[in-house]
Amino acid sequence: MVVIAASTGGPAAVMRVVSGLPKNLPAAVLLVVHMPAAFTQPFTTQLAEVSQLPVKEAEQNETMQPGTIYLCPGSHHVRLSFTGRLNLDPGDRIDGYRPCADVAVESVAAHTRGATVAVVLTGMGNDAAKGVKFAKAAGGYVIAQDEATSMIFGMPAEAIKTGAVDEILPLDEISAAIEKRVVQISRLVPAGAR
């Protein structure tokens, strides 16, 4: 599973990454973007126009499917349960964020362990830093956007400071890096274990 986190400047960055993902990507993709609830459904429509993969807003109790992109609603946190279903939580902000990327990344990594790819794109603050540290400790792989291509280098910089980031890349190289890692994982992990 791939989890992509972004905040300030994130919508444009997410669109670039999503547009570069291949239609046969053997992984589910969960997007956690700091944006108001009213904007996530229209953003899903925008993403669907540039993506080769189906894009939808995440729904409560939904089972994520490989080759599909799920956008967390702006009004909720999202967690992946141990049964592999999405759990949407309308609770209070966590560390100032809703949706909180740390929550999403940690829950995915707890479920998929070494089959996790966490990606931190442009954004203000430090959301996702705790999550990537957890993901790396669980055997996952972490990619952060570089400073030169980030509108705001806060989130990627904080992730990098944890020591958990495997690759720091310009925005236009992130899709290919995700695809490469997902293909490597899919060759290593038996289908039933994902």
C-alpha cells in the first residue's frame, strides 16, 4: 500500500504524482491531503481526470483494492483496520491536523508492514514525521519530496530529520520511484499476504 501525505501546495503536487502512476499499479493508494471537507470531493473529480487509475473519496468500512486511489475526506481521519478496511473518524484534530497523516501512515504500516510505501510531499508543519518513523521501523519504504520542488518544505524536511527517509526526490521523479518500489514489493510478498 502507498500512503501519500501533503499540505500546503499539496493539491498540485498530488496531481502531478497521481498523473504519473501507471494503470496497472499493483497497490492501493491512500491520499491524505490537508484540505477542507468541502474540497475533497471536487478534488477527487480533478484527480480522476489526470489519473490512469480509478480515484474515489474513501468510504467507511471499505476494503481498499489494488490499482485504486482513495482520497481521505477532509472532515475525517482515516485508519486502516487490522481487517484491511478503512475506518473514517470525524474526531477532533490530532496535533492540529484533520485529516492527520501520522494516523493514516501508522495504521497502514501496522497492517502492511514491509509492504508500505509512505510518501511525504510539500506542506507546512510536521504531519507525517511520526508516521514515517513508524513505517520505517515496521519495514516500510519512505520517500520525501526535495526542497527545490516543494512549495513549502516543512513536512518533507521534518520527515527527513527523523532519519526514516529512504529517498529524497524532485516531484517529477516520485511517481516512478513509487512504481519501482511497489513492483519490488509485489515480487517479494505472496499475493495472499498483502
